[in-house]
Amino acid sequence: MKPVTSWGRLSADPHHVVVLNDPSKVKSLVCHGAHPGVAHGMGRSYGDVCLNSEGVLWVTTGLDHFIDLNDSTGRLVCEAGVLLRDIQRLVIPRGWILPVTPGTQLVTVGGAIANDVHGKNHHVLGSFGDHIQNLTLIRTDGEVIQCGPNKRADWFAATVGGVGLTGVITQAEIQLRRVSGPWLDTETVPYTNLDEFFQLADDSEAAWEHTVSWIDCITRGGGRGFFMRGNPTNVGDRTAPQSRKLIMPIVPPVSLVNWLSLRLFNMAYYHLKKWQTGRAITHYEPFFYPLDNLLEWNRIYGSKGFFQYQSVVPLEVGQDAVQAMLKEIARSGDGSFLAVLKTFGNRRSVGMLSFPQPGVTLALDFPNHGERTHKLFERLDAIVRDAKGRIYLAKDARMPTELFEAGYPRLAEFMKYRDPGISSGLSRRLMGS
Amino acid sequence: MNNKKRMVIIGATSAIAEHCARLWLQKQPADLTLLGRDAQRIERVATDLKVRSPQSEIRIVQAEFLDPEAINATVENIVQSGDVDVVLIAHGSLPEQADCQDDLKACREVLDINGVSPVLYAEAFAKQMAKTNYGTIALVGSVAGDRGRKSNYVYGAAKGLVTRYAQGLQHRFAGTGVKVVLIKPGPTDTPMTAHLKAKGAKLASVESVANQIVEGIEAGKPVIYVPGKWWLIMMIIRHLPAFVFNRIGI
């Protein structure tokens, strides 16, 4: 037994860790175990989706082999434990790129599929699952299922975004996208309120592939921020920026993110960032993965860990709902430095439990202050519920069952594909087993 | 003829060796020979490396680890197709100490695979390299070979054999064009140590260990402790007087 934490560091319960290193042995290791398990990659999801307290974790990071890359079609076949970082570094110099990547590249392919992760270009290219052509799923009864958008599509729709509950993903085939190099033409535009944000989002969707924004949810009730947008660009060979890695060396006894530091940080960040507004040529690593060089940054929230609260609400009510959430946060006195606001494109996700849906998504970090933090979440839940929105499973550690059921209308359909030998903290909390 | 560097890895399915190969090929395409016992597992490693470096020449040799004649023939065969720049001898297995104490057969196997076999391979390559006065022999030993401890002394004895052997080989080739590098990894996060990891042991990442090995081989260092802190730790352990050493449960 070994204590395992997820990215939010809210718990460190013991787990039976079973390391999967050899694809030919996965079946014998996951089949017919005495206790249910769940696949665990880099543990970058925030809550309990990758945890199974007192149970089995099948760690997949040893399944890290490439199998095939077709340089003329951009089809990549690899094992599920391969990191997105290793794919990007391999394929970008060869003229290809992952079409969709989340805000960190330190995640496995299997985890990216199971959480159907999205990136800054959702309005153009959808989520990670939209680019999977085929995947291999091993069920705990020994069945091996090959599925994709055109093959056993029901199993595919259950597994993409299925948070690991339909089987263990061991291999995937990804359709990469042509790219001329590692550079992006980017622009940072300040906005002073939500009206301006929505106008910028609207204006940017047609001409910009990547859009995202940082929002200051503290100063003057919240609402000002920076809108970042970017397009891949061909600027020839340039020297890539030296990535200096910093590490948060310790877990402080209390969160370093607090009432005072947040105010100072938000003010400083806003005013420093103001100098950087305008156009620039940016390397993909700092643009897509701004925090990856700050290793173990989750430790700044201290020994009690932190929650991430990411919701999506439909566009029609989006502005009101976001405004209402910012107001609640300001009222609570708690706040989030890493607040990200982004509009999703008008498209339906592949997976039955995929998170992205048309609308606007707001992601917030909160240090864990126990009851006080939960009270705030209840008020945010009410806003999400009224707006007919949903909360992202990859980030969640606490949402009430009824909000989950209301937010994910395809749940009943999904349940038919669950593997009875698989269970996670999240599945027991929200699905009863 | 090509001018790619020629690398040979004995025990190519070892995670440390495989990560060294990834780093070598990332620097520049090479001519790489992967040798192992299990054809399917070497095939998996070779396929991956081929995707990472399509310009590299990658050959697979399935071979015996213990039979001296077979080893001799295999190495002669490899050397026949051109001089070898670097041979990395990395195979081995980490047993439970208790199994070695209970079962002499298991004990013998551990000594053979971790001690005798690497020495036979190194000796076969040394014979060839002595003729051309060129090449590097890198042997993966272990910090466990520095002092016998009750928790793993049979494995430690085999690795200690590799240590003494490497010292002698370094003496033999001193001042020649043949370099001998002895690598002593501390506990590293690999499939071989999965059972330690499951118990919660803190292990060094295989990428960083491989990185230091590749740099050490390039610099031609005679002994590489990875991570470097193990040099200090093992120096202390080696010098502890028996009356102290015997009281600690390591």
C-alpha cells in the first residue's frame, strides 16, 4: 500500500499500486482481480477521478512506447502511457502537431482520452476525443475491444470522456494535424469587464484558432482580465526559448494563496501583463503550457490541498451566470488566482460524459478551507444548476449527485458500458459503485 | 558505408538501457544493435526507437545470456559488421533476498545473470576492442555492489563482481583507446523495482538516471554514481565500522 494524491492534493489515501509496463501482460494484471481498480496515469486530474482509496491503481506510465508514425498521413499509433509532451517533441519537428492539447502536456494519452480534455482551440477542433481514430480497451473480464468513431462507435462514445470506467485504455491511434513549426502568432488584449470579454470572444472565433483568457476575479468585484489569442505561424527557424524549470520545493503548512497574496498577485500580474499586450511571436510550450516549467506548483496551496471548480454554462445565460459566480466569489472573500474564462465552440462532444458543450467555461482554483469553501461551492452550484450547466469531472472532488445527473443527461446510456471490475473515488461518489 | 555511431545494448529491454537509447537517438541517428532474450519485448523497444528516429539503423539480436560459447559467437557476429563505438551492458534482475536464501538454485541464477553474464559479454567485447584499440565498454553495476547488506547481499555480491571486474578491465586498458565505464545506479523507477515502488519507496526517475549515464559515457568517466548523491551515501556506508553497521537494518 502506498499513499497516492491527485493534483489537488486533497487526500493521500493508501492504494495498492500495480504497475503496467508490458502491454502483453496488462490483461493478466487487470483481469479478475479480487478488488476493483482504476487506471492512473500522471495523476494530473484534480479530484478523485484517478483515485481509488484502499483499492487498486493500475499505473500506466510504463506503457510509454510509440508504435507507428506515418509521416505522410499524420497517423500516430502509441501506447496509452505516452505523454503528450513526448508526442509534441517528436512530431512538431516533423511537421505535425497534436490537434488538441490541454493546459499541461504532462498527461498521458490514456488520461487525455478518458477525460476527453480540451484546449484553447475548442471552437475550431473540438476536444481530444475528436482526433482519436481507434483505441484498444481491455475489460476486466478479459475482453479486448477495438473501437473508434466508425467501429463499435457506442463503445467509443462511452470510453471517450468515460473517466476510465469502461476498461483500461492501452493503445490509441491519433490523427495529427499539419503544422509549419513550433511558433504561434499571438495577441494579448486587455478587457475591463465581461461585456468586453464576450465581444472579444465573438470577434476572435472566426480568425483565431486559439482563444483563452485570464480573469481577475478579485479586483473591484472581478471582471477585468486579458484575452489571449493565437494562430500557428511559419516564421522559419528560430531558437526555442530555454525552458528553465523551477520547482516548488516544499509543501508549506498553510496555503500561500490567501486573501492578501491574491490581491497583491492579481494587481501585480495585471499591471505587469499590461506591458505585454499586443502582438508577439510565441513558442508553443509557454503559450499552451504556461505552468509546466513550475514543477509541483500545486504545493503552493499548502498541506490541505485545493479544489478546482470548472463549470460550463450555455452562452445565452453565460454572461449573467459568470457575473453571478464572480459576485459570489468576491462576497466569500476567497478567490482564485488561476481563473480562466473561455468560450466553447458550438459543437457536440464525442463522449457520453464529455465535458465540453456549447457555452462559456470558467475554471477557478480555491485553497481548501473546509466548510467555508464547500459553502461557496454550494452557491456556485446553484448558479450552474439554474443555468443548466455542468461541472468537469476531471476537476471535481465534491459535486452533489443531483447536479451530476442533471448536467450529464447521457449518464443512463453510459452506465451500460461500465466495467464492473473498475471503480474510482469519483464513480463511488457519483454513481454509487 | 555510413558514418553513424555504432551502439550495442546488451539487455535492451532494461528500462535504464532503453532510456539511454532514446537519448542517444534523440541526439543523432545511430546504428543500434539491441540484444535481449525475449524477442517480443525487444521488438517493442525496437519499434518505438524506429518511430523516434527513422534515420537510425536498428537491429535486433535474440541471444543467450549464460552460455560462453554462444556469447562469443554472438559478439563476434556483431563485431563482424563493423567497429562498435559503445557497448552498454545492462541486463540483470533484482530478486527478493529471501528467495536466494531459501533456494540455492535461485541464488545461483541471481549470481549468474547479474554477475557472470555481464562479465562474459564485456570480456568478449574487450577481446575485439583490444584488437582495434578502440571503443567504450559501459557496464551497469549497482550501489548494492559497494558493500554487502543483509537486505540484498546475493544481488550485491553479483554486482560487486562486476565492480571488481570493471576495475581490472580499466587497469588493463589504461592508456589505450579502449574506455571502460562502470555505472552504479541507486534505486531507480523501473519495472525491475516496481515491487519497491508499490511499497512506497522513493525512486529516481529513469529519464534523469539515463541522462546522467549518457553524459557520463560521453565524458568517459570511469565510475558514475547516479544520482550523484549515491557516491557520498555509499562512501559513508563503506566506511561504517562493523559494530555500527551490524546494528542497522539496511
